[in-house]
Amino acid sequence: CRDRGWFVVYCKFDKQADALMTVFKAIDTSLVCLATNFTSYSPLVNIIHRTLMSSIDMEGIRELCAILPNLAFIFPNVTKPVGQSSRLSPIGEIGARRNRLDYLFHVLVKSLCSTVRLVFALDDMQWA
């Protein structure tokens, strides 16, 4: 998770997967370390929580937790209300949905970078 003060995210791209979702999956895998070592990383987790809460709305937090299941430990009370769907339907407004994911990714990386030195190790980038 952290190596000499750096938060390392390792991404391996392939032909089949969407590049942004590959990076999200890699971040989610890296978040396992924060979740399993919560006591030693609680100041970092608190800063990430505050930064994300001040940057995006609750629906954005829900969307991030849906994409990054391991982020839910930072937001334990955030669950998707039963019977409600997200603002954008999966079959409509695909461009707007992609813009929303890009924005959420930007906010997430910004919040991580404001707390730790972040390194992305990208493997097989030619498939992205």
C-alpha cells in the first residue's frame, strides 16, 4: 500500500477492458491495504473522507463506492437507497455518464494526492 511514504497503484491493462475501469480496479485493490491497516492509516483515511465529501455530492460518493467496493470502509453509512437508480440511466446519456466517471476519477486522484505521494505503475499501456 505505502512504500517509503508513497501510495503505489499498479495497473495492468489488457485489450478487453476499459482503461479507466482498469485504473479504478487497481485503486480499489490498493485500498484494501488502507482497510486492513485502518488503525495505522486512520489520519490518512480521515483526510480522504473529508476531501471527497467536500468535493462531490452524496450521489458521487455512492457511485465511487459502487465502482470501488473497498472505498466503502471510508464511507460505511453510504449505501444506495433501495428502489432508487443513479441519475443517469445505463442505456441513456452514455457520454454524460463517461464525463461523470472522468470527473469522479479526477476528484478521487486529487484527494489521494492531497494526502500522500501517489505513484501509478502502468503495465501494458499499449492496450489502454
